Amino acid sequence: MPSERRHPLDPRARQLLRTLIGRHIQDGEPVGSQTLAKHAGLDVSAATIRNILADLEEAGLLASPHTSAGRIPTAQGYRVFVDSLLQVKPLRASEMDRLRGELGAAGGQHSLLGSASELVSAMTHFVGVVSVPSREQLAFRHIDFLPLDGQRLMAIIVFADHEVQNRIFQTRRSFQLGELERVANYLNQQFAGRPLGDIRAALVEELRHARDEMEALLSHTMELAEQALVPGDEDMLLAGQNRLIGVQDLSDLDRLRELFEAFARKREILQLLERTMRAPGVRIFIGEETGLAPLEGMSLVTAPYGAGGRTLGVLGVIGPSRMAYERVIPVVQATASLLGAALQPEP
């Protein structure tokens, strides 16, 4: 990613770039040398400011719109700004209390994730996005099997966050009620509290070493668990898309339509979120760094959330590159942290 290592700046250039981007984020207009002379706090001539701005433009950090004598930051300019010039302050105590209160009031995982997405959208006035953790990663509390008709069964799974899922599937043969009860009892006694993916791996290992009467039980357990404990198809929740309508930087209706179509498809944005799953802390994608054409001129600020030592998903905010990063970053960071704490399984 571009950074100040590629664009070494002296203190005056740093201060002018910081001031120009701050004014542009605030007003949405190109910033001229007279405005910078008034607000940058530098004791230099207007001619010196113009020379520094010309150097910043030559370095690819600023651009000059044809209709104005002022300058605006490029995506590379925003990158230098967020990497080395931005001063981020923690959220106020009242805002942290709001996050804790509203996340604490949500019931069940889906409601909790939806609340997190809505909260970051409301607090930043942009789009809140959160990837939904696969049930594969979450611990289950209890399972029961019910025979339906023929070789169809229903698995009733209660997860550690109290969500209940009913999954209907077809088996290779019919099972007696007693067999189903024994399999359910075995899973509940041996594996309650463990993630679903771990259970299947553990069953494979146990089946490899099983002998005599245990072999039949584990074989039946494997057959049912393979189908009953597969991941669901949830992927991502979005909130606040309509907040982008009327944003000054998104006045082009065709561009706005492309952006909303990308939100509807979800696939590309979800893949972008998944790229940040293993990276700790806040990640910022600016403009073309997202690799998605509909997000040109947009920025994505993300942070992973997790529970029990596992990364479960990613929370983020999508908005124009001209966003108040010093505001958005702590909102995303704090919400992801509190979301992970809320998802911790009960002891």
C-alpha cells in the first residue's frame, strides 16, 4: 500500500497535507493556498505554500480539478493521511456506554450482529457491514434427532448463544428412534461446548481407533453429524445503505446504482472482508485498494471480531473516501471489541 515511506514529507508538507485533507473532509470543496495560509498555522509566504502544493501534486498525493484553482486529495494522499498524519481519539464514555447498552440488549447472534451493523452505520452516517460467523465456528449446547418419513431426519441444534436451528436431511438408511437417541446422547455428553468443525474432526480420529461395539455407534454418529452439522448459508449483514443517497461525493446516479448492486450481490464485498479476517486491528482500504470497481472513490474501514480465542468475522464501515477517519476508526474498533465480548459463550 502507498505510504509516507514512498512519499517522504518534510514537516511543512506534512502540516499542509494534513490541513488540506481535514478541510476537504469537512467542506467537500477543493482547498486553495489562501485557505491553507489561514488555517495551516505555518509562517510561510503564499508562494511557498503554492510550491509545496505543487510538489505534493507531483508526488500523486493531490489533484487539481479543472473547475477550481484549489486541490483535493487523491487516494494515495488519503493513504498517507491515515497511515501517518491522522490523530485518532478514543470514543467518549457516553458513546461506549451506548454501544454496550444496545449490544447488551440484543438477543441471539443474528440480532446482535444486526445491532452492531446498525450502530456503526448510525454513529458514522455511512454503511455498516458485518460478516456473519459460520456456525461451524460456534459451540453447540445440545442436539436432538427426530425421524420424519422414510430416510429423512430433522436435527434440532441449540447453540451456545441460545439460537436454535432445525436442519432436515436425507440419510443412506432408516434409523430407529433408539439409535437416534444414542447418537444424540453421545454427541451431547462428549462434545457439548465445542465448535462443530472440531466435532467432525474428533469423530474421524475416534472412528480410526474405535473397536468392536464402539465402531457401530461412531459410524452412525459420523453419518448423522456429517449432514446435521454442516455450516449454514448466512454470510453478511448490511445496514444504512440509504445513508449514501444525497452524499455529496455520490451524486452520480449510475455510480450509486453500481454501488447498490454490489451491496445486493454481497459476494465481492464479503470476499473483501474475508481478506481481513486474519489481520489483527483496524484495516483501511481506500479507493482502488479494494479491488472493486463499484467502490472506486469509496473507503472501507474494518476490524475483526472474535470470541474464545477465535476470529469469527469482520465488522466495517463503507463510505466515501472523504470520510472523517478519526471518527470512523474508533467507532469500528470499539464496536468490534464489544461485539466479540458479547459473543463470548457462557461458562
